[in-house]
Amino acid sequence: MKIEPFALERWMTTYETRVHYDIAESGIFPLSLQELLAMQPAGEGEQTLQELLDLRLGYNEANGTLALRELLAGTYESCGPENILVTTGAIEANFLLFNVLLSPGDHVVAPFPAYQQLYSVPRAVGCDVDLWRIRPETGFAYDVDDLEHLLRPTTRLIVVNSPHNPTGAVLSAADLERVYRLAESVGATVMSDEAYRWLVIPGGEELPPPVYNLGPLGISVGTLSKPLGLPGLRIGWIAAPADLVARCWATRDYVSLSPGKLNDALARLALEHREGVFRRNAGIMTANLAAANAWIEEHRELVSWTPPRAGLLALLRYNLDIPSYDLANRLAEEYSVMLAPGAAFGVEGHLRIGIGQDPPVFAAGLEATSRCFADLQSSGVGLASP
């Protein structure tokens, strides 16, 4: 399999561990182990820590421990541990599903702009991929009529991502139900990348149910990285019919084999205390959304956006005559700010921003971005043409 370069990840790995102000961060501000242990009931934190210290770091159950799979299954309807495969992040889950479900020549519909994996891997498999465009003209909202026009009698797979990376678009429950019925009408499967599940913005839109809950043609992909602030655990999962889970597990034998044993244990602890994590998330998102709105209003002649309706991400439109890669590189190299270039998503004239960062860091990143914009204008960079 020959896969085209992953534009966003190639760019991000250049800067993400070097900048001081990562305000393109795609997940919620990561938890520390100390914070996670502090969520245990009084007197149990030390015991849990000792259990973790005593854990022998041998191989884990290859499909995830039964305890973890039962916890995950409990977050869906009519789902048992046999319907869950624990993977190395959502990115492995997606990769396995594309390779198990698809064959060369299959027709796939995937969102665009999007996390590139969602359309590049089906292309690498040899599929005919049509892009379901989430357009600025619609305020970066899903238009299910557009999807309907792309479907064929031979469509094999519809890929959805809601809340959406990078625009923050959300499919309503009614729209997701319609997507499922459209798939049903042509015999296709709906694969939903639900990396931003549980990230409800206070006062924002409600999230639709996981597509797994809608019926046997629905496959949900989840992760602890974005909503629980645990990207370092590399824990994701597939929720799907048991036969498909078994096929993905068999393919996974050739890839990463099993999740880490310590990662699995910490994932169980986080899921048991997820409501406490969600309360923490709400405070972070509320503070950063308010800061972003105030900053955008202050610089309204230079920047605008459609705020995320849920999840953490949005595209920030800037009104300067400079390509987004050049602007993003300058921000990172000279101002230690990370805002991802829109061109990495195929959307020039924009930067991806995320509202999951530690609020003081987020505010400082916005301030540094203001300095960059002022310096650019002082150096002769003009406004972009309409």
C-alpha cells in the first residue's frame, strides 16, 4: 500500500513539542497521573497508586482487557464486550476498518476538509473516493442533501466525523439518522469517527447518539485522547458487530498486536471517573471560548470564525495576504505559537484553532498571535483581496 504524505502530521511534528503556546491543540488539556488519582474516593488514591506500581508490565489481553471492554460497551446501547476492540488510538481503529471493509474499486464518501486519514487511506486501498464538502458558504455545516447527491447504488462506505475536525461542525440527531437511512438505502456502512464524543460545549449544541446505536450498519470509533485528555495512553476502540470486530482483531495481529497493560489500567480508571473529567473540560472550554471570542472581536478587521458547535476545533479565517503555511511557520518559529495551516486541510486563508488548551497558555498564545499580526502589517504585508 502506497499512502500519500499526511500533510498535517508532517507539519505538526516539526513544531508541536517545541512551541510554548500550542493553540492548535486538538484535544483537551492533558490530565496528569496525579490529577487522575485524585479523582479516586478519599483514601483510595494511595492504594490505586500502589496497585499500578506493582503491575507487571507483560503483554496485555490482545483485544483489551475484559474489564475495559465492558466499561466501553456500557457507553453504547445493546453492546457487549464482544462488540469492542481496543486499539492504539482512533487512528489505528480507522486504519483497521478501512482495510477490512474496503477493496479496490469500492465507492466511498468521506468528509472534506477532514483529518486526512479519513480519505487518504481509502484512496490508498484503491477506492473511488468522493468528498462530502463542508463549505464556508454554509457556515461550515454539514449538508446532508450534498451527501445524497454523491451516493451511488455501489457505495460501500460513508465516513462521518462529528463533532468535526477541523471546523467544529455537528450532525444533529435527525441528520445522523438521515445519513444512516441513506446508507441503508444503498447497502452501505456508516463509519463514524467519534473522536470528539462527550465534548459538549456548555450552552452549545447537543451531540447525536453514537452511530453504533442506530443499527447494524453503524460503526463507532472512539478514543480517550480528545475528550479525556489522555493522548499519551494511545487508547482507542471500535464499536461494531462482533463479526467485524473479530476480523479487525485478526488484522491487528499484523500491526500493534495489543494495547499496553499500564495504558489499559489507566484507561479503566479514567472511564470510571469520566464525569469528573467532563466537569473539568467544561471549565476549560468555557474560559477559552470566551477568550477567543473577545480576541476575535478585538481583531475583527483581521480575523473571523464560526465557533465550534461542539468538540474543540474551528477554522480561523484571517485577512492577511500571506499563505497559511508561511503564516503558521512564522508563528511557530518567531512567536512560539502553534496554529495549524488551513492548507494542510485544503482550506487556504485559514488557521485551525483548538479551545482545549490550558486557559493561561491559550490566552498567552492569542496575545503572541496579535504581536505577529501587528509585525506582519508593519513589515508591509497587506490585507488579502476579497
